[in-house]
Amino acid sequence: MTASILDGKATAAAIKDELKARVAVLREQGVVPGLGTVLVGDDPGSHAYVAGKHRDCAEVGIASLRKDLPADATQDQVEQAITELNADPACHGYIVQLPLPKGLSEQRALELIDPGKDADGLHPVNLGRLVLGYPAPLPCTPRGIVELLRRYEVPLNGAEVVVVGRGTTVGRPLGLLLTRRTENATVTLCHTGTKDLVAHTRRADIVIIAAGNPGLLTADMIRPGAAVVDVGITRVVGADGKGRYTGDVAPGVAEVAGWLAPMPGAVGPMTRAMLLANVVERAEHLVG
Ligand SMILES: Nc1nc2c(c(=O)[nH]1)N[C@@H](CN(C=O)c1ccc(C(=O)N[C@@H](CCC(=O)O)C(=O)O)cc1)CN2
């Protein structure tokens, strides 16, 4: 068996076209949706991701508002940037790029975001609303994964899904999304304390791996025909001394799986597209 590839790049491009049309309608009504970013420090990965977010904005007609702070920025300076975006009417939604440099509190930064402008859906109020099943901006990576599975018609209703990784940006909210009545999957959340990971992954219809452990999921760990989603993204340095990103799925899985969302090319582009969707939805909400 060779897996059908869940092409996140093509799907994200289609979603961006849909959003472009919705942004045009908003602009006709005199509203220019705006995405803000708070970027602290000089991590090349974070700079590349933020630059990508603003390129996406330009593509679909969303205005960009950037707050770039130096690596030695204080907590007060970060909180000042957040307070300014909270007050800026041109900003419909914004994100604080994670991780923040050591010594800065991500928790305090996220809690200061106006929940109504939380484009990442990571504010405690919005995570709480997700638990309660109330409308809220959804965290971009989990939303992107569900959207990708849905658009490729991977059966979710009644499916046994194993999510590996219990982080607040992916694993935990993903479990909440997949167990809503609309998705109706049964979710097992595995993590570093799980005793027999293979026993779980082998009986799953869908394995979503967000462990940050390169090559952790090997071909012998999945049921033939299962769907596999690689969320892992770890920077490794090769024998040539060059850095590259690698996922959590080992080579060979594509020969056993029925569907594969590979890294690169699947979850990352969908995450970016969902950020735009969250901003457009916030602007549409204001228009009423
Ligand atoms: N505030 C946030 N911080 C971070 C998030 C987030 O969603 N919100 N996620 C990651 C970084 N990230 C977006 O910010 C992100 C990571 C990777 C990709 C991506 O497209 N990856 C490519 C592969 C890598 C590459 O080619 O450069 C892929 O998967 O195809 C997009 C966004 C941590 N911080």
C-alpha cells in the first residue's frame, strides 16, 4: 500500500483563495481586516514564521501590523506591545510568536491578550470556551488538522484517533475538537508517561503525532491503511553541519498507511491558513 498524501500546501492555497473573496467583501463594506504579530528576539525560525504570516496576509488582502522587539526586551516591553494591539482598532486579531526568549513569561503574555482579538485561540478564556463548546477562535494547528482531514474525507465519525503529545497548542485542544459532536471521534491522548505507545497506535484508525521526537512513529507501529498526520517539527543538524527540519514520522510509514499528512507540506501550511481564517472571522464578527 502507498498512502494518499494529504496535501496541506494545495489545501491551504484553496482556503486562501476562499478567504481572499471574503476579505474583498469586507473591504467593500469599509473594513480592512488586520493581523498583528508580536515577535521577540532573533530566533531565525520565529522570524521566518512571522515573515510567512505577513506574506500570507498580503496575498489575501489582510493588513499587517508588526511589533518586533529585541532579544533583551523586558516583560514590560512585551506587555506594552500587547496593550497597544488590544487598543488598536485596525487590529482585528494578533498573535504573540512562541516561544518567547528565556526569562519572559508566555503565560502572562497570553493572558494579557484581549480574548476577542486572540487569533491563535490560546487565551485561557478561549480554551475554556472550547471545553464548554461555545463559539471561540480555535487554535490554528488543531483547526488546520481537522480541516485537512475533513477536506480529504478521512472518516472521523466513530474513528479511533490516537493523538501523541499533550501540549496546549496542539494535543490537548485537538482532543477537544475531535470529540465534538460534529467530528464524533474517540480520542486517546498519549504522552511521555504512556506505558505502551505501540499498543495504542496499532489499533488506531488515525494517528496524529505531535511529540517533537524525530522518527518516533515507525511503520511497524501503525495498522495498515490507517491515516497518519505528522505534526512534529524539530531542527536537526546533519553530518554536513547544515540545519534542517524533520518530522516525527519515520521513512517507510507511507508504504503502510492509507493516508499521510507529511512534514513538510501538510500541517504547517494549514496552520498558517487557519490563522488568516481566524482574523477574517473576527473582522466579519465585528461587521455583524
Ligand atoms: N503564536 C504561535 N507560535 C507558534 C505557532 C503558532 O501556531 N502560534 N506554531 C509554531 C510555528 N509556526 C507558526 O507560528 C509554524 C511552524 C511551521 C510552519 C510550516 O509551514 N512548516 C513547514 C516546514 C518548515 C519549513 O519549510 O519552513 C511545513 O510544515 O511544511 C508554519 C508555521 C511555533 N510557534
